[in-house]
Amino acid sequence: LGIAAGRCNTTGSRNFYGGYAAGRGKDNSTATGDANVFIGRSAGQEINTGSNNTFLGKYAGLGIDSGDNNILLGPLAGRYVSSASQVIALGVRAGFCNNSGNSGVFLGTYAGRNVTSGGANVAMGMNALRGEDGVNITGSFNVALGYAAGRTLGPVGAVLGQGNVFLGTTAAENQTAGDFNVAIGYGVCLAN
């Protein structure tokens, strides 16, 4: 339903596409994914073999290729999800850069925005586990709950920041590195 919606789907079944280029598929490709629901301009636009995905919002999951069982709700939610599976992202640009990190949960505007490949991360709250622009968060098993909790985790080019727990508004907001840390409370900071 919409111009170019589902255009490259050749054998996929039980799909629903609503919106300009929703579920279009890559140019000159043969999309085969099943049981996908993509609603919004370019939602799920690059779909190839991914199945059981639900995307709602302008550009939600635009870069999906082979990822399965993802739920992305909000404008640009999970925009670069490609091969990641079992990801839940709700909010504007939530999980925006997560291209291959499986089993992540990102709830809130910009939550987990720059998590790229780290798996099993949980970020709840605006800017929680966001990262700085141009800085990729690749660590896994992090939990950040609260406004801007763990916001700057992950320095440029480093594979750091695994197994951390940050609970509270701005808890460990400026933490840029370190593994297996716990910060609980409003504004609690850890030394780097």
C-alpha cells in the first residue's frame, strides 16, 4: 500500500507494507522475507531475507537486510538495523545505529542511539546509553536506566564498556570506558 511498497518482494509471504517504499527491498534484489509489517515512509526499505519484523514510523528499520524478530517503533528507530535480531527499539532514533547487535532493548528518544554491534544491551530513558555522535558503542551486556544514564560509554575505536549497570538520572553520564561497573543514584559518576 503506497508507491514502491514491497516492490522487490518475489516469494515472501504474509507481509504488510504501508507507506512510500515501505518494504521495497534493495534495488535489483529479490526480497524473500516472511511475516513482516512495515508502516511508514521507507520503513523496512532495504529488506532482503529478514522475517517476523514489525516496524512503525518514518525510516524505522530502513536498513534491514537479514535481521529477524525485531520491533522498531518511532521515526528513525533502528534506522541501521541490518542483520541484528531480537531488537526492540521504541522512540525517536532509539537503537538508531545498531546494525548487528542482537537482543537489545532501547526505550526512549535516542536510547542506545550509537550502539552498533554490542549485544544484549538495555537502555531505558532519553539519551540512556546514547554515546557521542560519531562514537560507536560496541560493548555488550550493559544496562542503563534513567535519563542520560551511561550516555557517553564507548570511546572512539575502542571495544570497551561491557557488563555495566547504570541506574538513575545521569548515572555514569560521562563514563567513557570500563567494564563491570555499577553506578546507582542521581548523578553518580565513576572515575575513568
